[in-house]
Amino acid sequence: MTVKGEIIFREISLTRLNDEAYRQLRGKDVALIFQDPMTRLNPLMTIEDHFVEEIQAHEPVSSDEARSRAVEALVSMRIHESRIKNYPHEFSGGMRQRIMIALALVLKPSLLIADEPTTSLDVIVEAQILEILQDLRRVYKMSLLLITHNLGIVAETCDRVAVLYAGKLAELGPVRDVFHRPIHPYAQGLLSSIISLDTKELRSIDGSPPDLVAPPSGCRFHPRCPYAQQICTDQTPPLIEFRPGHYAACHFGEKFV
């Protein structure tokens, strides 16, 4: 969470940590599943080498102990232990993604960040990966932060959702509340553009995303917002709680509550 401009994790201010403290935190307490597993696995290292290096970077254990924990992590991802000596190119895309998940979880982190974990996977493998993440979240009792543009995955997987626009938080709240009663005009436009079997007319948000090198003043969505007024250009809207646990950064959010 963020408190007065600081990022707080387990009562630790992340903005005040030195490089060594950050290195210890990353991978052990906070783990990341990258978007493209093929480019994140070293093609010159076996899967065993990946696990042993990561475990020994954080804990003073022997290579045998690290290998044993690696096998356990792989088996939990439905990958046979005999594959631990293989190289990344010897696995399919779905299996490489499961290896990335195993690498992220082998140190039992408190927070798992998954960056588009199902990108480039077919729908069957995508469903398997999401099911694995849900099961592991319950087993390890960890928090899962899912980064995705797939609103169907958000609706099916998440408890709360944060809608970002041009690097700024536009809306935050329970998934059901945000999906059924969005407050921010960008969230409204995003959800109205979803295609379903009942869709009779395609909808989109007018305009184009802004240049983040020189973003618009005030509310960054105002050049594309149908409700924009002068205040939207002049002032950045604060994040306001319009319903219990449901926040939006909009000057005219009361209109949509």
C-alpha cells in the first residue's frame, strides 16, 4: 500500500531500503511471474541451475537441499522431476510458464505479482495456469497481484480491481462493484467495450492514448472524456471514496454513484 507517498510492504518502507535489502526482499518475500517466460529463462542454464541459483541467493542451503526443493516445486506444477535437467527450449510455452510460477513460489513469498501470466497461451492452457494460481494462493495463503488487460480474467479471478489510465489510478474497488457500477468515465468506457454473445453494436473510447512523455494536465483522461469540463484540465482529481471501499479519481464522480 501507499502511505503519504511511501510504498509500504509488511510495515517496511520500500523507498528507504538499500540495494542489498531490496535484493533480499525480491524473490523471497515478493516474487514476480514475468510476461514472457522464454525471454526470462536463461537458455544456457538447465532448469535445475535456475532453481539452485535462486534458492542459494536467499538462503544458506546446500545444492542437494536446493535441488530437492526445486523438484518439489516442479511437481506441484505438474512437471515430472526427470525434466529438471532439461533446458528451457525443451519445454512448451505452457510448461515454461509453469516453471516460472514454480521459480516464483519456491521461496514461499508473501506477495506474488503476475504480469500477464497467460499472454500467448491458448485458452485451455490459460485456464490451467489461472486454476494453478488460484490453488496456490489458497495453499500458500499469499496475496496475488494480477496485471492484465483481460477483463474476463479479472472478473473470474480477482477480489478487487484497480483501473489504471496513463500511469494513474482511475478507479479502485471490489470487482463486482466496479464491473456493475463503474464511476470513472474511463472505467465505464472500458467495460462498455467488452464483447459478449449478446453484443449487437461495437463500442470504443474516442481518441487515442496520451503521450506519457508529455501527459495532459489535470485529469489525464480529460481529452477523451465526454463529461470533461474546465476543472478537469486545470486540476488533477483526488482519489475519493464514493462507496465503502470503492474509490475513483473523478471531479464528477457523484454523478455516477
